[in-house]
Amino acid sequence: MNIFRLAGDMTHLASVLVLLLKIHTIKSCAGVSLRTQELYAIVFATRYLDIFTSFVSVYNTFMKLVFLGSSFSIVWYMRYHKAVHRTYDREQDTFRHWFLVLPCLVLALLIHEKFTFLEVLWTFSLYLEAVAILPQLVLLQRTRNIDNLTGQYIFLLGGYRGLYILNWIYRYFTEPHFVHWITWIAGLVQTLLYADFFYYYFLRFIGGRGVE
Amino acid sequence: AKEEEGHDEL
């Protein structure tokens, strides 16, 4: 564990807590894409299948349970909780996110580190996570203005993988044989997809306006 | 060994 990875995990944890806070306290998911949340639930479900077979540390298992629990409960809230579901912008959240799943699965079957069931699904989860934010970014374009909590959620979600990139650079220079091109390229693509959002998000800080 | 056998990152 290094400071970059810990900062990355904490940023990721903060992003799900901000979203849960917004949904649970003000019972609103305005501006939040259910489709991105569904993709993230699939990402965690396919990435943490090894939670029962390979124990890394208490921290690792605990965080996996937190991410699994939060992503599925957010989907449940947005789909089935009356008050929250009413604030869901179904008409605008129309990105065909299922079209992302199959290509990621095919790619994982073609490009992976080991051809085993767990490893292919793990690789699939990396590719899917790289593009999971797309429905949310499209929804963002359509809803123009978003509230601060949603803006912070997206900022933290984008920032965590950026911190992971620093972690991979650190581990590359400090650990022999630490080379994971698939993870690195997927993580880079994921972070680059936020570039546009980061630009407007920082403009907001400079201009002191809402995120447009 | 741990790294090889599985993934130690989230």
C-alpha cells in the first residue's frame, strides 16, 4: 500500500459516500445517471468475485464489501425507492449502456493476463469501468446545470483513478516486475474521459459559478 | 507471490 493508492481508495470511498448522502438525506438523485450506477454495480460484482477465494487484507475485503454494498444500494434506491425514483430523470438518461457491456466482454476474452474465469471477468470489469461514466457525462451535457453534490461525486469518481495512475507509476519504480499494461491503459482511458468534466469543474471554482 | 496469485488492488 502506498499513499497514492490509499488516497485513491479514500477518494473513491468519498465519491460513493457523497452520492449516498445526497440520495439518502435529500431523497434526490437529480442529475445522477442510473445507467452509470448499474454499470458500476456490474463492475464491482465482476471485479470482486475473488472476495471469497483470495484474502489480501482486512482493509481490502472491507473496502470491497463497501463498494459492492454501496453500488447495489444506490441502484436499488434509484429504481425502487418511491421518493428517490421520482427525482430520477428517465427521459434524459438514455445512453445505451448495455451496448458497452458486450464489447468489453469480447475485449476481455481477447486481451487478458490469464485465461481463467475469474481473470477474464476481472479484466472485463476494468474495461467496463473505463467507460461506465459515459452515461453520466452524457446526462450531464443534457441537464446543463447540476447541483454541487452531483458535481463533487463525479469529480471524486474521476479523481480516484487518476490517483491510482500515480500509484502504478510509484509501484513500477519501486517493485520489480510490476507491469500491468491492461490495468494501466484502462485506467488512463478512464481518467482521460473526465478531462472535459475536470476542465469545466475547475472553471467553476475559478468563476465561482455552478457546473455548466 | 500474493501479487502473482491474485489482485491486491481494489
